[in-house]
Amino acid sequence: MIPFERALPYDLVMNDLYIPECPYCHSSNVLIPVKPAELDDIRSGKKRLLVFPCCRSRLTIIDADRDYLLSDQDLPRRR
């Protein structure tokens, strides 16, 4: 089961990956610098450093499924 404290939802739109909201600066519809072809590498165990273009925060992605990216740390949530 995916720990949702570490899960980041994403959408695939026209061969680009978007997240609905940045967990750090709360910008909406952020285009992330990960290509759909890289998701297979992530699923097979390769880690990927994700630097958000909106605020330059960093996050290490350790796994992915069809809807979520899994981080190695808990993500900040809006209260």
C-alpha cells in the first residue's frame, strides 16, 4: 500500500507530466521535468531527483505507479 504522506499525484497531458499543486510553494498545475519514458526507470528501482521549477525545492522520487510518484520523505501538506 502506498503511504499517502509520501505520494505526489501527477497527470500525463500531451507527453508532459504535471502535478496539480506544488507541495512546497502551492503553485498550481506545475510542469515537472520528468518525461513519461523515465517513469519505467523509476518503477524498476532507479531513483530520480525532482527539482520543482516553481520554487526550486528538491525531492527524491523512489517509485511510481499510474497515478502517483512516491517520495523518500513525507511531503508538506496544506492545513
